[in-house]
Amino acid sequence: MATDKIATVADVGIKEQDRWKWDVSFRRKFFDWELEQHQRFLKLTNSVVPIDEDDFLYWKGDNAGLFSVKGLCRFVEDKKYGRTDWQIPKSIKQMIPAKVGVFMWQLQRDRVATKACLMTRGMVLPEEGMCNMCTSNVESSAHLFVHCEIIWQFWCRIMQREGQNWVVPQDMKSLLLEWGNWRIKTDKILWDIISYALCWSIWLERNNTVFNDKTFCAESVWDLHLARI
Ligand SMILES: [Zn+2]
């Protein structure tokens, strides 16, 4: 709609008594239904005030406008994975084996190689990627670590022991983000470790089931998670 579509900033504004005033000219008068859009345009442009300094390069990935490789990595990672508030609690960072830490990081980003995950990568799996335990649902990470009945009972057992009423979260990300809020009487460090020990024990037992044809043993998962804690 602007008369001059390739105008520079200097062409479409003037300085009046030391104040910048945008002055964009349009090809025609606006129709009624365009007025609101025009108002929004004015509001937007008026929020930008050009300054007299020389032009310079500004890196948008960082508040200070300075480019750094670290800033670039963060920028790309945010774009690819989205921001996440989850991180390994400081209290237990030193106690968690690195491989378990990485595993939990993958888990809350839904990047663990469950059958559902492998199928989205194009792999064809026997039994259409059904869960080995219940054989009635696709083995996604939400199913394997939260919703499958055997697993769901682990979490309920923990919550019951805690004296907590809870609603089963929709996925591991929500579970890990909310985990800290569900503690009532257990020691904080102990509480933080529980979810790690249980998920890791589930994963090892599940791998045994999938790769070694073993039957999933709920009791041994429970006992091993206690031992790991
Ligand atoms: Zn299942």
C-alpha cells in the first residue's frame, strides 16, 4: 500500500523538534475494514524510534547484540527443541551417573528410543511397536514410563506412600516438571532421586524384555529402583 515500496527509513520519517515522526504515504485512502489494521501499523511503527548513531550489526540471538558461538548454539537449540524449564535438580547433580542424567534429559524431551520413536524415524517393527508389557498400546515414552498399567502402579505406590493424591500427568515432561511439587514428607534429596532410579530401572528391565526375551518383572524393577536409591 505504501507509495514507495523500497524507501529507506530516512525517506519515510522526519525529525520535528528533535522528535522522530514517521511519515509513510499510501497509494489511496483506507477502506473502513482496513482502518484497524492501519492503526495497528501506526502503533507498531511508533514503537520504533530511529537513533542518530551509525548503522551496526546486531546479533538478535543475544540481548547484548553481540555474536558468540555459545549464543548461536542456544538459539538453534531453543528453535529445535523449544525452551524447557526442566533441569537436573542441583541437590542431586553430583550423585546421578552421567548416563542416567543424559537419559533423563532425553526422556523429558521425548527423545528416548522407544518403539514409537523408532517408528517415527521410519523403522518397521514387529507387532506394530506394541508395548511388551501390556501388548495393547504403542510403546511411546509416555506409555512406557507413565501410563502402562504396571508402571502407573509404581507411581501410585510412591504417591500413596507419600500420602499424596495425584492426577497422572500426560507425559514424562510434565511428570518431571511437577515432581518437586508432589513431595510431602520424604526428604528432598531422596525424593528427587526416586524418579531417576525408577525410570532408569524401568528402562533397563524394558531393554531386557525387548532384546533378551525376558518377561518383564515388576517386582524386580521395584526392588532394583530401591537398591539404586
Ligand atoms: Zn504397556
